[in-house]
Amino acid sequence: MTMQAQGPQRLRWSDLKQALADVPALALSFGYFFCLLCGYFMLRSIRDAFGATDDASAVFPPAMIAFFAERGIALGTLTLQVLFTGTFVSMLVLQPFYGALVSRYPRRVFLPFVYGLLVTALGVFYLAFANDVPGRGAAFFIFLAVVNLFAVTVFWSFMSDIYSSAQSRLFYGFIGVGGTLGALAGPALTKLIVKDVGVETIMLISTGFMGLCLAFVIALAPWARRREEERGGPRFDEAMGGRFLEGLRIVARDPLMRGMALVMFFGVAVGTLLYNEQAAVARQIADDEARTAFFATIDLWINGLTLAIQLFITPFLLARFGVAPLLLIPGLAITLGFAVLAGNPLPMLLMAVQIATRTGEFALAKPARETIYTRVDAETRYKAKAFIDTAIYRGGDFTFVWVHKAIASFGSSVVFLLGTGMAMALFLSAWGVVRAQRALSRG
């Protein structure tokens, strides 16, 4: 029996060579996710530099700075809040456009279009940075925050087109390793060459990786066509039809998708509170080198642990127990971590909770959610999933970046006490998803 059939209940790494031979799409999927995250993480360091600065002139156009100054507001003190608000508004504006694109054009058209548009936009930003166009920082921050979510959600929706539920439980851990390696390679490459080649060249190299993503989409299309024929749903070469806001309607009426939306919202809530509190702690570290080491240590642990769990734990848990432990363990761990931080908001403890939170999301919760989407129809995969992964995600960012601003003056313990409540809500929402997904076919 080949891996294309139901295959073994668990993909052992000793069987990987046979799996790659039986399912050539697996190697292409691995390469696709590597290129996507490598290209993105090359750009993220540029984006984060703008989000972390208090110099408004480096981020916003002069007219916007003057507008706020006339009203007695120093824009530099609200850099992250304004950028997250702009990201959320942009996401709401683009959501109907994406819905119309998915409804009116077949996937063989809109999937390449998404990456083609991304490559074109990066070319425009290359010119903007090369010519020091005012306001390029804010525009680039918002652009990258928006398109990254769309590009990643399109990737996983496309994987759901290609693989069955049984295959996803076997293969998604391996595919996730490709993304993790890309997330490691992108910033490493940037750090290695940026001083010699400059920011503009980093953008061009990243554009090349995004162009490779377009090539992978085209190469993987035949497997998606065959899988859709087996499902009996809308053909890969046919438009799905429906209304452009159908994603919102599906989330509103489907208990499973409502649960997925709540998991996303509360997951972003704890992540945003932790991110802002971490930034506040880092600002207390006077030495630049020590501050850099603080962030580098966190990223090193997160990426290393994520890779190890994706290789050895995630495939076993998915194949043996399904999505339940992968969804529930992170919620329990985050609740415990925030509760401890509420009593002892120490920098090293915060670092440990941040590592556990992000590792749990990348290595456990994310693969579990994506396997669920292999068991729903194409409209849910592309419309409801996109609404959850973009509008709900950025809505959580927008809400809690301002919530943190409002309560930070009461102290870190209050922030982490609120975070404990959000983590408990995350766990309960995950439990609701575990129950609701049991009604889906496992084929």
C-alpha cells in the first residue's frame, strides 16, 4: 500500500524516502513553504525596525506627523498602535476584494495572481526605498503585515486541496519543518549579507523567493485537480461562485468555524499582550547588545524547539490522537504561564512563557487547525479560513495593542492577570473546536 492510499497510521522518519517517492507533491510542498517563510522573514526584520522606533519621521509621511502634532499628539509615542490600526483597516478593505476574487475566478487563476501581485508590490517598494520616499516605513509595515497573512492562509488552503485528512496527519509535521527551516534561513541570510548589499537588495532576494512560490503553485496544481475530483466539490479549474462576504457568513452560521475564530482571536490576544509586555521589559535593558541578545535568545529557543517538536512529536500526536492534544496543550500551558507571571512578572520568566507560547502555536496548534480544514468544503477552506486568518487575526491585534496601552500603567501583574483570563478563554474555545470537529468525516 502506498502513501497515496490510507497508508500507515504514523509517518516514521525512516519511511520518509518512501513517502517522498509515493507522493512527489510532498517535496514540492516542503520547498514551497520553505521559500515562502524564508522570503517573508528576510523582510520581517526590515518591518520590525520601523515598528520599534520612536522616530516618527522614519515611519510616517510629514503631512501625517503634522496633522497629529496640530492636535497635540506626538505620533512617535503611538507608532505600534497606529501601525496595527492601519493594518486592521487595510485588512477589512481587502477582505471583500479577496472574497470576490475567490468567488469569480478558479484557483488556477487567483492562486498565481496572489503571488504575482506580491512580487509586483515588492518591486514597487524596492523603488520606494531606493529613492527614500517619505512614509515608506508605515506603508511597508502595513503591506507586509497584511500580505503575509493572506499568503500563508492561501498556502494552507492550497495544501488542503492537495492532501486528504489522513495524509495531512502524516505529512503536515514534515511540511511545517520546511517552513521552520525557511524561518531560520531568512533572518540568518539577512544578517549575513545586509551590511554589504543593503536593504534594497534584501528586498530583491526576497522577491526571488516569492517568485519561486509562484512556480511551486503551478507545479502542484495537477495534484490539487485530482484531489478535488475525488472529493466531488468545485473543480480546481472552475470558479467557486457564491457571495464575496461568504466567509463571514460561514463563520457566523457554522459552530466549528465560530470555534476556530474564537481560538484565533484569543490566541492573538495572549500573543499581543505578551509581545507588548516583552517590548516594555526589553526597554528596561539599557545596553543595546544585551537587549539584542535577549531577543536573539528567545528566537533561537523558539525556532529550535519548534523544529524538534515538528520532527518528533507533532506527527506522532496527530496520527495517534488526532487534533485534541495539539489544540488543548498550548491553552493549558499558556494559562499556567500567565498565572505565574501575574504573581511574578520577572524578565526571565516572561522569556520562558514567550518561548512556550510561540512554540506551542507553531509546532502544535497551527498544524492541528490546518488538518481540520482538509475535512471541509472548498468554500470554507478558502473563504471562511481566510476571514479567520486575516480579519479575525488582525482584529485581535488591533484590539489588544490598544488594550495593553490602556492598562499598562497599572503594572505588569494586571496585564498578565488579563492574559490569564484570555488564555482560559483560548482553552475553552479549543475544547469547543475539538468537540465540533468530531462530526466531520475523517477521509
